[in-house]
Amino acid sequence: MEDPTACATQLEKLVIDGVNGAVKKGDRGADDFVDPWSVTSASAKGVDYDKLIRRFGSSKIDKDLIDRFEKVLGQPAHHLLRRGIFFSHRDVHHILDLHEKKKPFFLYTGRGPSSEAMHLGHLIPFIFTKWLQDVFDVPLVIQLTDDEKFLWRDLTLEEARRLATENAKDIIAIGFDIEKTFIFSDLDYIGCSPDFYHNMCRIQKCVTFNQVKGIFGFGDSDCIGKISFPAIQAATSFSSSFPQIFGGRKDIPCLIPCAIDQDPYFRMTRDVAPRIGYPKPALIHSSFFPALQGAQTKMSSSDPTSSIFLTDTNAKIKTKINKYAFSGGGATIEEHKEHGGDCDIDISYQYMKFFLEDDERLEQIKKDYTSGELLTGYLKKELISILQPLVSSHTERRKQVTEDVVRQFMTPRKLKFDY
């Protein structure tokens, strides 16, 4: 039985205790500021993720958890997991328990379509999600929050919906299995899914205006659409929102790979879930993909010089890296050879951590750069040689994604799984 009073009481406690309030506007902790819309840090090394784990109340991904992944799956962990790019979690052990017991779960991730072209940072959760889909063989739902971008940005509804289709093409080009994957636009799906809307209403009844202000930092001048939006992102966590996939079952939990700035939505969701009779979603958090200018901020679609876009030509990639990629090297060649480079702040090295899969090669580059043997120019040249074919191959795959293919992925339907 749903008890909205109990929901409100528990959520109020979370806000007062500072668990969800950790991202209130103006709460910068140790010079870091993280919320679902902006990320800044005063440190050249970027956000202090250990402190963020403590503030958010999540759990660090340690060697024991990585070893358990490898034992359960019978194969090496993904390099994004091994290298600490995905560094924090909530209840991932429970998901591994389910897999060992051959019990079902599903994957859920998403994208806010604010620009026609996605950038490299947007790829990270999807690359890892595809690996999870491949190794676990489970359904995946991908939410395109075009309604959110309409509410937060200077976009018409029609333009927000168009951007969702364009972003869907980039997502499909990553290689998701159409028999296991449902991609949906909020603007389209909610209107044709009573079950999804029912779950939105259940969630909305459990969260007061004061609580949503405390969790997300909304102000009195924010439109009411923003205040109601978190329930939409939360509703995707529940299997009963997709009766065509799960046959009306409401007991199938999900695992959400996402950047940690999205965690406030799901802390709220995890609190509400058991009070409306649903399992809590599990999460696995990635760190932020830094801007070319340095790790103080993440890449932004609104600043083309901060990002490598999936539409950039080889020449543009080369120019951007050579011109804008922040260096951790010495001010002069002599100084660099004497003191070595700092991989913790060098953007070319940081990008290689995401995209160079060869562990031995990456370690050798780190050793040689830190000793001063390699110069910054070599790192930039190496990164260019990695990113140019990566972006070019993505562009070619995207050309094969027709409007009809997009429609097939975005049509509500049964997937290959039986429940």
C-alpha cells in the first residue's frame, strides 16, 4: 500500500541530514561544485571523488568488487572499470547476486539532447553500458529527456524532439542490439504509456516542493515543469513503466550507469521506491570527462572549444588538441626533462585513460612522460592518432543509421526476453 506521508517524512529526513542536500546550490564543499547541470573544481586535478563519495553517501568501487565482476562474468573487467573511470556505486553487489542466481534485471541510462552533435564525454556511459548489455545479456532502456531540455534551454518543443532523434542516431551507432534495446523520447512515450504516467504520479505524490528544492536547488522563479521533472527521470527506473517489455511485472530491478552528477535523481528514487512497492535502482557512477582546457570543468556542448565532437573532422580534432589541450609538462623543454610531466593534470594523458585500451602501453606512456623522457607534443600526437580513427569510424556507422532504424529502436515493443 502506498503511503505518501511516510514517503515525505523519510525524504525530509534525507534533506535535513544533508545526504540529498549535498548538491544544493552554493554548497561547494572543498571548492568542488557538482549538481545535475554543472560541475566545477578549483583544482587542476578536477573533482575530489573520494570526498564526493563521502558527501553523496555512495560506495567506492574497490579491487574486491572488480575481482567479483571478473569472477561472475568469467572475463576481464572493462578498462573503464579497471582504471577507476567508473569509481562509485550503489548496490552493484545485489545486481551481481541476481546474475549469479539467474534472476532478471535491466539496464537504464539516458541522454539529455541539448545539441545536434554529441561529444566524446557523452560516449563514456554508453560505451560502458554496451559492455554491460553484452556481458549480462539483459534488456536496456535509454531515456532521451527532450522534455527536460525544452524546460531548461531556449528550445522549442519541436527542436528538442528533433535533437532527440539526432542523438538517437549517435547512440545507435555505438552498436546496441535492437532486439535488447528500447530508446524513447519523453515527449513521445509518456503520452502513449499510461503505466509510465501512473508511476510518475506515484512518485510526485511522495515528494514535496520543499524537498525537491532541497535536493535539486530549485528556486522560486523556476518554472513548475522543472519541479515535476525529477519524477519523469525516476519513473524509468521501474519495470512496470514498460509493460510491453516486462509483461507488467513490477519486481524487476535496474542498474543505472551514469555520471555521478545524475545521482541526486536516483537518491530520491531509491528513497521513494520501497514506499510505492518497487525495488531500489542500483547505480554505477562514472567520473567526468574533462574539458580540453583542464579538469576544473567537464566538456560542454555549448562551448565547441572545450570538446571533441563526434562530427569533428580529422583536421579539426588535430587543431583542437594541439591548440586547447591543457599540458602537464614543464614550461620549457629543459624544465620538463628535469622535473617530468604531471599526468594527473595533462589532458592528453587523461583522455588516453578513457580511450587507449592497451594497459601496458598506457603505463609506459605515463612512466616516460613522468620521467621527462616524453614531451607534451608526443602525448598530443599519440592522442590525435587514437581519436581520429575513433571519431571517423563512428561517423561512418552513424551514416548507416536511417530514420527507419531510429523508428524501430524507438517503437514501444516486446524485446527478445520473456517474463
